Amino acid sequence: MPPYVERVLEVAELIPPGRVMTYGDVAEWLGEGGPRQVGRVMSLYGGAVPWWRVVRADGVLLPGHELRALAHYRAEGTPLKAASRAAEGHLPRLDMRRARWDGGGHTEGHT
């Protein structure tokens, strides 16, 4: 695997249960790439790491993987916001204010 891919996957593995980082957060942590590059890595290689912990900035669950991700979030106690009645499928969103992790306490790999 290319070094960038390995670095993205390493960051995903650092995120504690019940917490999340956005694609942009991961790119910022690495000091390289951007949200789209991180999203591409996760879509191609993320199956072996806790992929549900790398998310969209708006807290919307990953399209096509909503129910699998939701099961992980509930099992880990990740903060969620109740779905509005207008929300498609009435699925909750991540409570980004409470669930977002800034990498505190971990410095390995941070540039």
C-alpha cells in the first residue's frame, strides 16, 4: 500500500470507540491531502479498520452503510442526534459537537 494510505488507516485506528473524526480532520492531522483523498482511501482500503469513525463533517451517516454504522455507534455509545421527522429514513445523525475527537492524548503519527 502507498504510504499515504497506511497513514490514513493508522489515524482511523487511533480514534477511540465512541468518537469520530471527519475526513478533513484526518487530512489536517496528517498535514497532507484533503477530505476527498481521505474519503477515497477509506472507500478503497478502510474495511479492515474502524471505518465508521471517519465521517462526513455534517454528521450524516455514510450513504449505503447507514445501518451498519449505526449499529457500531450504538454499541460504542457514540453521541447521536435524534432524526427529524423530515429526515430521509428517519435515521439519526452524529452529534458532531460531542462525538468529534481532536486526537488529544495521541501524538504518534501527528506531524
